[in-house]
Amino acid sequence: MISVLSSNYSADDGTQLVAMLQALSTANRFNLSLQFLDDSERRACSQLLQQLHETFVSDVDEASQQAVDAVNSLMTVYSV
């Protein structure tokens, strides 16, 4: 799923992607699922989170700053 999101990333979908990734991180056994990601899935996850970060970091409004904070938090949760 992360690979598909990463390969089809659009900056217009940034807010929805953050919400989706936050929801995924609350799923049962999420940490166990992370342990079974292969290298390509880890790279896709890292790439997606980096793209999200770059999308929001260039804006200076409050909503974008909150999105940057959310992406930074997701980077920690997803261990990238």
C-alpha cells in the first residue's frame, strides 16, 4: 500500500495522505507490520514521507506548519 501511495504521490493529496498514514499507524500490530517491510517498501515509505515533508515545509501558514509537525511525527512512528 505504501509503495502505491509513494509511486502515485501528488502534492494536492498531501493532507489526505498524512491523515491516512496517521490512521494506519494506529492499527493493531502496526509495529509488527513495520518489522516485515522489505527494503523496497522501507525506501517507498521514506520517499513518501520525505515528499510530504517537502510539500508542507515550503509554506509558511499555520496549517502547513501543523502538517510538517505531523509528518515529522510520522517519520518517527514509521522509523524513517
